[in-house]
Amino acid sequence: MRAFSELLDNLNCTPQRNGRIRLLINYFEKEQDPNRGWAVAILTGGLELPNAKTSVIRRLISARTDQKLFELSYEYVGDLAETVSLLWPNTSNNKTHLNLTNVIKDLQRANRKTFYDLVGNTLDKIDTSERFAFLKLIMGNLRVGVSARLVKLALAEYGDKQPSEIEELWFGLKPPYQDLFAWLEAKAPPPIINDKLIFRPLMLANPITKDALMDLKHQDFVAEWKWDGIRAILVGDGKECKLYSRTGDDIGQAFPDIVRVTKFRGVVDGELLVVREGVVAPFNDLQKRLGRKKPSKKLLEEYPAHFRVYDMLFNHDVDLRSKSLIDRRTKLKHWVDAIASTQIDFSSQINFSNWEELSAIRDRARANGIEGLMLKQINSPYLPGRPKGPWFKWKRDPLVADCVLMYAQRGHGKRSSFYSDYTFGCWRNTVDGVDELVPVGKAYSGFTNTELVEIDRWVRANEKERFGPVRAVEVGLVFEVAFDAVHISSRHKSGLAMRFPRIHRIRWDKPAHDADRVESLLQLV
Amino acid sequence: MPKPETWLKVTPHGLFCVPGDFYLDPIRTVPKAIVTHGHADHARPGHEAVIATPETIEIAKMRMGINTWKNTEPLKYGRNFKFNGVDISLEPAGHVIGSAQVVLTYKGSRVVVSGDYKRRQDPTCDQFKVIQCDAFITEATFALPVFRHPDDHTEIKKLLASLERNPDRTHLIGAYALGKAQRVIALLRKAGYQSPIFLHGAINKVCDLYKKLGVPLGELKSVSHANKKDLIGQIVIAPPSATRDRWSRRFTNPIICFASGWMQIRQRTRQRGVELPLIISDHADWDELTQTVVEVEAPDIWVTHGREEALIHYAETKGIRARALSMIGYEEQNE
């Protein structure tokens, strides 16, 4: 595990992306099978340890440290694995180096009872750096500055392959990826993927503005609504069906009303929505369906799922991805008609004769469930990833409101120890006629790193009260918050909730009492 | 014997000794002050009269001008000075050169204001001395059990190893200009590193003063006179802010190093884009802090700036009364 923990240490100290790719390649060169394959699994989130739960780690550390000191440390460090690796008592100076593969095999073999002791004993045997690596592999969610994509790029470069070749195979491969490495090292042919139900990487769009559109020929593009749901692909082999999210997670369990009723062979791409009598429900309704392992009958009836398709990757066994968009959509339209399902329909085109006209159409659309427009080049092939040029998303302009910062909390990962999570509120009248602030939303993004440092400083200087890790601050800092929509919600004191709020601007200049009122937000519902 | 809290109070200007009519490390201009050490957040300009160690006074003059304090009373370690019925003496705090704990005795009640301190050996300053007292005022910069500074020699070894591995790159070390920079240089010399060390202007000035005060630092050169080529394979030391500034563009492909106790935390390393973290701190780590609050045998511990909550909690578990002074104006990022 030494080589792997060193890799994590070095990745942390290598700000340059190319430097990180180089470190990964060096690691692939020096490390043996199957260790390096397991490392790839850990870094890409592909290692499955059924008994690995954060609660186990928390129990282990509680038994060894003062609870309060642990909580304070964790709040400060902002990463559980790192906190535990630093707090773990050094019981002996004779540290052993363990083999990564053996460590993983032991963890996989352990049952719920033995897991606790196994982890504790292992942590006793290793030093701080390996403890960090070991805890990360157990808990996942690495946050070490390496995305799955970066690992795939490194693998491609290591084997002198195109990144798309790796992406295409990826979801058919299993750790520790020995067949993949053999192919990359030209010792074997490419791995054969037999599974017809595997995930296929999606084609994504880039954002665009009206000004940039003016430079493009409108005749080259088709326009569709951009539905406010979840991007998904539906894969069928004639018997079974699988539904995957954009990132390749199998979300079929939560949507039996889609996967159980559809029988076909091929791969279609579309938007997962909740639709009632032909009308797309707000995103909030769809959220109620997500993550449910066994949705109840009632839930299925009240929040009926719907799949609105816009592209087709495979028809039967025929790969359509190199064909033009128009060809694919013609096939898709036939498919939709043939399948004749109430839960599946075709995302239709919007007719327009110039950009101005389309812009006016976009401005008029205020319906729930529409996020803006999608623009796709008529002759574009289906290219996995986010190629520049063929597809654009032209989102509706966000709504904005001036809100007052109320609470701040420290962030995690890159922002650990900075106050980077903000709850903000708007004014409303109380019964006694005095104005009060009530929370309307929470945001973690939209500001620059420099602004983060400034806000952090402001929070520290204006702390009013502490509730565990949460700091209540004085009324004084106004954020211009951008959000996509606002809807009624009983969960919040203000009675409303924002969709995707983010900090648009920091209004250092604006007095807090001039911030917006809850009533004016309600008018946007 | 008067209780410490009856004659030593927190005011908006800083800690105030009531019978003595003076402030300790005041954050605003005052008529009379005792200053623990020369860092800018503790030694502020404009006071009428100041008691401090001779070294601290020299540092203040260098940084803020010779007339920054109208009257100065240099007080060497271990000497006594009586003022308005309060006995004052200064004892080494081990933080930077001239850094002192202020020992105040009033009608038999003794309070130690330790300022910033560390316990371990530092070739550039006198080692911390434990003074038993009735109330001990401590900092809490690294008061969390995750902060356990490693041996500074192992950190210097890490630097020398990297230097050997990367003969074609410049090692640019961010280190606080007063104290940290000189300590890193002295540690490098102790480890046998003989080559000239290149300095940013702000650090050059302080090093000259250290040499004048009798701390040997070997051959030092100014970066501004050197050309790019001569800096390849060499060590350059600059204030932390300069390593991220335009100033650092003069180096070809430098390895950014940072000497600080914060480097214990991975995300801090990443946030700063540091390639070689050196965990070298001029503040006490968790073990030193907890050792100290026990060894001073004070029934009362007052905690100033940093992560006071954890240290107070620790003291309480040991049956020691502890509270936060909630002092503001002291920067923790200087470390």
C-alpha cells in the first residue's frame, strides 16, 4: 500500500493537471498487477466494499479519542479520513507495509462483525500516510484532486490509446482491470465486452450566450426544449432494461414504471421527468422519486415517471453514433411510435427561422420543467464527452434576489477550513409588525476563490453565535443570489425553496435592510 | 492575594494591567505597552512608551522606523522591573528571536502572558522557560490534536532530498520573514548545507538584523542581484505571499515549498498549490500546548487566539479552569 499512499501524497502536492497525469502513468509503470488495477478502482470509485460504512470509522475513532476533540478536529480538517489518520494513536513505531491487493481482499472477505476489528488492527499497523490511503479506500469519495476522467486520460496515454476508446470499454470492465492493462501494454487484444446492458458514455453540450449564437448559422441547428429533469439512457437487450444516470449509475430500481414496462433492443438517450396529464412537473417532484430502492405504489401513482427521448445510440445491435443527428432522430421517432408507451415520448423540435425568433420563443417560455433550449447541429454524430461545437445549451436567464447572509459553515475538500457554505434569508413581517429574516436557501458556489477568502474573513469577524459547526453571523452581508426557479416548500421556515441557488454577486455595498422580501420571492413561484 | 481577573482585563485595545496602567501587545496605539515579540500583529507602531526585550525593540525599529515608539525600556530576559507597584520580568518564549513571556506579579498574584510560543529547540532563539503562576495566558494557534509537528530535522531532510532529486529546478520556500525564514536557514546550515541561500528583499533585511544580534546564517545573497540561471538548483526564501505573486515568475519552473505548521493538513497544501510542504512551525503544537498548561501549574488558564475551544476542553478534562479571552486582531495566518 506504500506505493499507493505515496501516489496520493504526491497527487496532493501536484497542482498541475499534466503533472498528475504523469504521476499516474509512473505509478502504472512501476506497480504490478493486480495492485495497480485496484488503485484504479479506488481512484475511479469502482471499488465495492459492502461492509464499508463511515459509521464504522466513527465508532473506531470514538473508542480512541475524546469525542469533543474529535468533532472539533473534524470540523477544522474537513475530511474524515484525514482527521482519523492524524488522530489515530501511534501504538508502535514498527510500522509494516501491507500489500494493497491483500488489504482489499481481506476487507471484501470480512463480514459485518469482523470488519470493525480488521479495520482497527490494520490502522494500528501502518503510519499516517498509509492510514489516510487505507481510510480513503474504505470510505470512497476521495477528493484527492483526481477525477475518474483524469485516470482514464492517464490510462489512455499510458497505452497510447484514444480516451474515447477507454470510455467506450469502461463500463464493461471490472476491477482489477488486468485485461485492460494487458491491452494497454499491447500484450493482448482489447477486452471483449459481452454485456449488452452496459452503460454508454453520453454526449454533453456546452453553454452558449445569445451573442455567441449570432456567429453561427441557424440553418445548421435544430432546437429542442431543455427539460428540467435528469439526463438518462435506457438500454435494452430485448428481455431486460436498464436505466443509467449521466455518470453511469444504475438508477433503474427507483423507476420500475420505466424499466419494467419497456422491452426493446438498443440504447436511447433522454430526460427523466415526472409528467402528469402531459404536463412536466417541477424538478422537486422528480427528486421525490430519486434514490428510492422500492418506491411504493402510492409514490408511483402520485409521481409518475416519464422518459422523454431525444437521441438514439443503438437500434437493435446497430451502432448509430457515427450517423447524423437527423438520421438518428428519424430512427428514434419510428422507435417511439412502435413502442407506443404512455411513459415514453419524443422530444419534439421547435421550428424557427432565425436566432431572434428563437430568442423570443425562449423568453416566453416560463413553464415549469423547461430550463431553456438545446441547440444541436443537424449533421452532428454522437460523440461521447463534451466536444466543443456540435451541441449547445442555451439556458433561461436565472432569477435573482438580494439575500442576507445568516449562517455559515466550513466546507470540505478543497475548501476545508474556509466558511464556504452559506444560508441566506429574506425579510418578512412578523405578527408584531417587526421585520425578521427567514432562511430562503443555501449556496456553496458562484464565488471566486478570492471572494471566498473575503467572505471567510467577514464571517470570522462577524460571528454572533455557534451551533455546533454552524456559525450564525451578524446581519450585514448581502448576496445577490441567482436561482433557476422557486417553489413552495413546507420544509423551510420561509415556506419556499430555491432551485439551484448560487451566489451571483457579493453586494458589499448594499445595506442589509434593503435586501429582498419573502413576499416578492413568492410572486416568482 | 488579588485574583488575576481583578487586575488584568481585556479591553478593546488589548489586554490591560489595571494597577500598572499599561497594555500588553495592544492592537491600537496606547501610552504604555509591553510587547512580547516583533511580529506585526503584536508590535504595533505609535505607542508612547514600550517595555520589551532589546531584540524586540531592534526589530520594531527596523520594521516601523526608529521613532515608532517614543520611549523604549529594553528589558533583558530574567531582569526585574518595577512599575506602578507591578513587578515585570521577561522570560524566553521560544517563538522568534527576542520573544518573551511577560511575568507580572502584583501583591503576590502572578500572571504569565506567554504571547506566541513553542517548546522545542530553535537555533535562532532562546528556549521557552516554564514559569509557575496563578494564571497562564496562552495562544491556541495549533490547539487541535491533529496538529503534531514532526521533528524539524526530518522536514529539512525532505527539502535536501528534493534538492538532490531536482537539480534543474529552483526551490522557492515561502516562510514568514521574521523568525521562520532564519530558522529554516539555520536548520539548513546545521544539516550541512553550505551553498549560498538567496533571499527576497523583505527577508534579507531581517537576516541582517539576526546576524547583528549574533545568529550565524552563513552566506546569504539577494535574489534581485542574481540572474535566472544562477538560481537553478538553489534555495530561494521569500515571504509566503510572494511565492504566489508575480514576483515568483522570475524563476524557471520553481518547486513551491511552504514552511508552516498548517502544512500538516493536506487540503491546506492543496489550497496553496504547494508542492513541497515543510511542517515547521514557530507555534506550539497540540502536545506542547497541553504539556504547558499542565506544567505551569496555574489554577486558571486563559486562552487568547486560535482554536481555543479544544484547549479549554482539554484543560477542563484535567481539572484546570480555563476560559477564552476572545481577543481579536491577532493574525493566525502569519505562521
